[in-house]
Amino acid sequence: MTPPYWDEACKHLARRDRVLKKLIPQFGAARLQSRGDAFTTLARSIVGQQISVKAAQSVWLRLNAVTFGDAPDAPPPVGERPPLLPAQLLDLPVEGLRGAGLSTRKVEYLRDLAAHFAAGSVHVEAWAGMDDEAIIEELVAIRGIGRWTAEMFLIFHLLRPNVLPLDDVGLIKGISRNYFSGEPVSRAEAREVGEAWAPYRSVATWYLWRSLDPLPSDY
């Protein structure tokens, strides 16, 4: 799903910011895409912490294999599996989760995430009517989810248009390269640059990520 505001955001940013006016056309019809359900998106973010993208994908596939009872030597399934459910993860023994390649800490984080969803203490259905900070506050109450993860969730899953993730190394690097000729940039300087992007700071952030790596940025 592509954000409905994307084209209007690009026009707005091109009018307000000379760097983005040059940058946006370089990526043609590329757009941010949302995919996956909320629980899966957050679970994958925990699985992927502090390991490579390739390693995270391998662990995620093994976790799904354990969840759905695949034999150890079974070939990968054809097509997409149904989404992983909180109750399914809670039913798995700790040993099974560890056997998928998860650290003890990540097992604790995943079980806490599943428990929050199963108990209804994360208000998925209410998020559409909540502001960004209220959602962040709800998410960071879950072990293993910090502000950066919550902000990525707002951008990539909820498609919120005006998130400025100042803790994101890629954003700071993109601002440094495109606005400060590669010189170091403070949070205050990054925030000042980002003020001109409102109310579409998520879109500007996405294009600065793309300026560093032409491959699509996926959460």
C-alpha cells in the first residue's frame, strides 16, 4: 500500500527545499510501501536487532518453521504463510524459540510483545485516531521496543507522514551529505533542517535514505 499523500508531499517538499527538489526526481515512481500486520512487523524488528538483514531473515524463517511445525529438513513452503499470531508464539516452548536462533533476551522480548497483543494492551484498532506520540508511548512500554523502533513502525507500517527519527543514523548521514557537505551534524541542526519538511517529514526522510542506498528502504 502506498501512502495516499505521497504525490502531494513530493510537490510540497520540492517547493520548500532546494535539495529535495533535485533529489526526488532521481527516484522516479519509487514509493514507500506498507506491508505486513502490526504484530509481525514489530516481531520482525525485534528479531532483526543487532544482526544483519540476511541473518535476521534466516532466523525469521526458522521461527516460522518452528511455529508451523515443519520438519527440520522440510523444503521452504510455496507461497506466503499466514501471519504469525501472538497466541502461537506464546504456545511455543522457550527451547523451541531458542532453537530458531533467538537469543535468550530476544525470546523474552518476543514473548512480552505477544503477551501485550494477546492481552489487548496495545490498541491496534485505536491507532488511527491516536497521535504519533501516544502510539510511541504505548509501544515503548513493551520490552525490546525503543523510540527508534516505534518511529520506524509509524513510518513503514502506519504510514504516518510527519515523523522525524532523529535517532536514525541513516537520516543524520543523509542530512550531513546533502546539506552540510559531509560535515558532522548535531541533532539540533538536523531538527532545524527537518522543520522545513513539515507536515511531510517522513517522506523527506525516506528520500534521504534513498540518497544513501538506491535500494528500497523497508522496515
